[in-house]
Amino acid sequence: MSIRYGAPPPQRYSSQSSQYRPSPAPPARAPSQYGAPQGAYYGQPAYGAPPGGPPAGADPQLWQWFSAVDTDRSGAISVTELQAALVNGNWTRFDLDTVKMLMSIFDTDRSGTIGFNEFVGLWKYIQDWQNVFRHFDRDRSGSIDGSELAEALRSFGYNLSPTLLSLVEQKYASGPTDRYGPPPGITFDRFVRACVAVKTLTEAFQRVDTDRDGWVQMNYEQFMKIVLSAP
């Protein structure tokens, strides 16, 4: 079996797909507002742009969104501002762990904030994941259930056992699990984090599994580093 360790969202679910292609300016109050700036409804900022205007060559619409999120007019977005801006399809805010994960990925200069150029990459990343989420949310419930999660991970090259899939589903479910009923679905923010966690752990295991036989020998510190590296 060929495992595509760390596979990104499949290209066939990207914004080039006609079925899932987002419009240049999504309509206000669209039914699936994954990642829209809260209060801005996909590019209608609730706040005025900071003085000085966008950088040369910047997309004016993205600059508007960036300005809407940068509520303190510092010219950069903090963790708090980013969490306040990002919402799921059910209008709940992204959980803090997911926001911190996004910050760690896109804060390339390690300033602790997101500048405009970093925000451009973050916004595209969220849009790409929106397309993936919508594709696998077969019942259009606004969340991912166990079978949808399994299908998504398989498409990325991760064939997890039923036991592992159940653990992932329970860990990233959007609410407490009722042991007498099915686990609650996984919201968009937690779905992204779950997929990144599987990717991170798989890549970490692969680095230790040098002969690719699916078995490794490691000490306690190596094990803890792998576990603590997961988002």
C-alpha cells in the first residue's frame, strides 16, 4: 500500500473544481460561512481600513478582510483577533487550539502575529479546506461524521483502523461524546485540525520508521516529542 504521508487537500477538491468553486465575493450570509470574518460576511468589513491603504499589488478585497480583522489597527493580527474573526458554518467561533495551529503555520517570521502577506496565505489555506470540507460533508449537515471522516482520510492516503478512526472522531468532536449515542459531528475548524494532526503524527512516525515496515523502536523522549508535536 502506498501511503502519501502528509498529503495536502486533494487538488480535485480545490477551488478549480466547478462544483465547489467559490465566487470572487461570496454572498452575504452564505449558508456555509466557514472561516468568514465575523461581522464582515465574506468581505464586507465592519471596520474601516487603516490609513495608508493596501500594500502595492495587494488584492483590495483581501486587504479589506485583513483590515476588518485587525481591530486594533496595529497592522498585524493577533491570536485573539483571529479567533474573533473565524467562524464555523453554525456560527461558533474556531476553538483556540485550531487558531493557535493556524498561527504557528502562517506566522513565518515568528513575530507572534499575522501580517498581511501571511494573511494572504492563511486565507487561501482556509478556502482550500472549505472545498474539502464541503465535498466530504455528504449530508450537508455542517459537520463531519465518522464515515465522512474515514472517507476524507482515505482520500489523503491515510487508511486508519476502525479503532483509530473512532479515537480521532471522539477527540475532535465538537461537543462531549454521549456513550449511549453516536458522537457529535466534527465542525470545520476541528476537521482541519484533525487532518493536520494525522499528517503531523504520520510524518513523525515515518521519520523514525526508516525501513518502512510499520514498526519502530524508540525511547520515552522520542515518543513524547512525537505526541506533543501534534496540534
